[in-house]
Amino acid sequence: MNGSVANRESVWRMIAGEVGKTAKLIVGEFRPRGRIFTPFNVISVFLIVVGIVIIVYRLIYGLGSVTNLSQEFPWGIWIGFDVMVGVAFGGGAYVITFVVYVLGTAKYKPIVRATILNGFLSYAFYAGALLIDLGRPWRAPFPFLGYFGVSSVLFLVAWHFVLYTFCLLIEFSPVIAEWLGWRRIEKFLKRLTIVAVIIGVTLSTLHQAGLGGLFLLAKGKLHPLWYSPSIGLLFFVSSIFAGLSLVIIEGTFTHKMFAHRLDKDGGKHFNDILIGLGKGTAIVLFLYLFLKVIDLARWENFTLLGTPMGHWYLLETVGFVLVPMLLFAWGAQRCNVRVVKVAAFLAAFGIILNRLNVSVIAFQWYEANRYVPSWQEVEVSLAIICAEIWALRWIINRMPVMGREGRLTPPGVSRKGPGGFEQG
């Protein structure tokens, strides 16, 4: 009996020792690497610190103390940009995981981990932006604690948003387990990945459309060129090409900035991947443009195109939907990666413009006193973006996201790459 107790105590001591050792190594990972005083580090840290001060001030004194929001314009750029644009850009995760894990297309497997990470960080950080925009942020958990407004679109979006974020965490968890060296746990988590992907695709399909569905309640307040009973479908389709465009942009930067994290042949087929993404994005853009034209014809809104708001609508639709669609198609056909990248930037800007048009610019367009974001709102948005970049590069520099094996290493063992950007 005493021997059994002694054995159990020995096992617990061994577990405690391993946990303590792992914790010590993790703490060591927060030590800076490379150059500290780079332009990006100095500017981004300043923006983040000022952003934190503004957020604290807002939480103490209310939204009116730092924003230009009002009863007429209750949603500003914290919703229109941080949340709606961020969620649309996070759409690349459900598209790529569906293609890789459900359709079994191995071609895009080299980018799946980075895409999942980008999606998870987008949802995590922009959930924070949503919290600071709530008038009573402490009531945010209420939809999950028995206050079930099942007839509300926002209730659906809230549940799907949170559940999909957990799905993304499960999809990324094998990377964390591999980084920690937990091989058995890693195998178990990999088995959960396909289940998380299927559930995640279903959830993201619904909440991407649900964000558009919120504006079904704003008939008469949203300009007829942007209002449509099909706005949910338009939001869903646009999230596909938005996500794919960001995958191209994000992949371009990460393969350049984190080249030291790639395997020897990690970037060998990257251009082929970009060309394939370009083809898919061109098809989705064509579908989106087709739906927009059908909407114009169905509701007989062509006459509105001659108005000032109609010109603005044409700029969005022609300049940032039709043009990138043609560039994607031409670049993919000619295997011109540069053209595909230019098209991705145009399409991404088009999504930013579309979401801001729907939530801010074309919302109550007839009001004489328009909403203009305060400098505090802009600064907080920049701070959130900078914080997300810090998190992204810290994870990529330490975990096996880009292909090269990443394991916890004892303090003092250097694994830094060239340049200063990878410091984090």
C-alpha cells in the first residue's frame, strides 16, 4: 500500500516537473529576438499603448467620450471596419480548410496552417473590437447564459461567431501540441480537425450571411443600391473572395518576411498556389458581380446609377469587383503572379469599401449631419491591427506554421532569422 502511494507521488512529481519545465520554456519564448528598435516596433508599440489608454477611458466614461457615434449613427468603424471587414477577411480559413480537408486538394496544404492562424487571430482580435463598441460590454455573455433571443439575427451571429472561433482554435491546436512536443495529444487533436472543419464551414456560412442579414431590418435607412433581400447571400459570396484575396496578400508577405521559417522546398510551389487561388477568386468575383447585376435589374435600380450615390456604387462595383475579376482571370491564364497579387489588393480594398458603404457611408445617406470617425476610433483600430501583427509574427517565429519544425528550446538557444521584422 505504501509502495502504491509512493509510486503515485512519484508520478505526480514527474508531471509537476515536466509542467514546470514546459512553463519555464514558454516564458523564455517571450524574450525578444533580433533587433528591438525597428521602425515597425517603435510605431506599433506607441499605437498599442495609446490605444489601450483610449479603451480604458472609453470603458470608464462611455462611448460618447471617444467616438462620434449617435442615435442616428450607432455603428461606426469599430463595427463597419474592425468587425465586418475583419470577419470577411477571416473567410479564407473556412474556404481553404474545406478545400484541403473535405475536398482533399493537397495542393493547398502548405498554406492551410497559416490561413487557419490568420482566421483565428482575425476573429479573436475583432471580437475585442466588438466588445469595446458595446454600450454595456459586461452584458456580452448574456446570449450564452440563458438570455436566448432565438428570433434575433444578432443572436445567431453571436453564437456562430463564438463557436466558429473555438473551431478555429481546435483546427490550429495540433500546431500548438507539436510545438510543445505533445505527440500523443497532437495525434488526438488531428483526428478532431476534420470534425471541426465541417462544423466550422457550416457555422461560418451562416454567420457570414447573418452579418448581411442584420441590415434587412434597415430598409429605408440603407440606400437602395446597397439594400437587397439577398444581402445575406451577397455577404456570404463576398466573404469567399475576400478571404482568398487576403490569403494571397498574407501569403506574399509571410513568405518574404518569414522565409527563414520555411522548409527548403517550402516556397517552391508557392507561385502555383497563388495562380490556383487567383483562378478560384476570379470565378467567385464573377458570381458576385452576376448577383449584383441581377439585383439591379430585379429592383429596377438602374436609374439610380446616375445619381452621386450611384457613381459611388459604380466605383465600388466596377473599380473593385469587375477590374480585379478581369485581372485575376488574365493573371491566372498567363501565370502572371504579379497581376494576381495586384488583383488581390484591389479586391481586398473593394471589400473594405463595400462593408463601410453598407454600415456607414450608404447608411442614412440622406442625413445632413454625417458620421465621421474621431481620431480615437481610428487610433484604436490601428492599435488592434498592430496587436494582431505582433501576435501573428510571434506565433509564426516559434511554432511550426510555415513548414519548418518548431519546438520549444531552452533559453539562450538562438533560432532567430535575418532582419528585424521577425523580432517578437
